Amino acid sequence: MNSVLLAEAKSIDAAYMDLMLKRSGWLVDLIRDEASLEEKLHSNPYKVVILDDDTLGEDLTEAVKAIRQFEQANNQTITIIGTTSYSLRGQKKKLLGCGIDHCLSKPIYKNDLNSILETVVEELVTVQ
């Protein structure tokens, strides 16, 4: 079973994402801030990290850099999905510009999330 690291400070959003991910067959670990990120990365081989831009705020770019450095150091590929409460194109461009692989605007729809996760699983099967 694949693991997801979810960075989400809002309890209702975290519970909603946790439920959707678990129903799709993923194990979920939740962090509420950037301080826990590196510790969690070293504790579990995550295939996906979901970062909420409101949760991480100005630390978002640093969090993405830390994940990318971890990938290189451990010869591992991690898909980063950014979530945002803003549906403006500028916000999505900002997220993608800092190194995030996929961006979803809230509310997150199950089909949109599953589409990304299915792509991740297909890539994992292809690599193995």
C-alpha cells in the first residue's frame, strides 16, 4: 500500500482529505506545519506529499525544496500535489512555479484527486 504525507492545518479539510485518500487505498500521515516535514520524510517512503498553501504559507517554497533535496539524496521520486483555497490562475502558476507537480483548488473533488493519484500509481508500476 502506498503512503501519502498530508500537510493540512484545518481540521475539516484534513478529515475530508484523509477520508478520500483512505477510500482510494492510500495510507495517510498528517502534519500540521512545515516543522514536522523532514522528520516524517525520513520515517516513511512516501510516494505523494500533499501541501496546502495556507497551511505552509511562506514556508511552502522551503518545504518543496526540502522534499526535492530529500528525493535526490535518497534516489527517490515523490509527487507533490499543492492545494489552494484560491482558484485564480496566478495562484496555481505560483504553486507550479515553486516545484509542485500538480495543483488542486479547494474544494477538492474526488475524481480530480483520484486522476492524479492514478497517474502516480501508473508511473510507479512503469518504474518498477
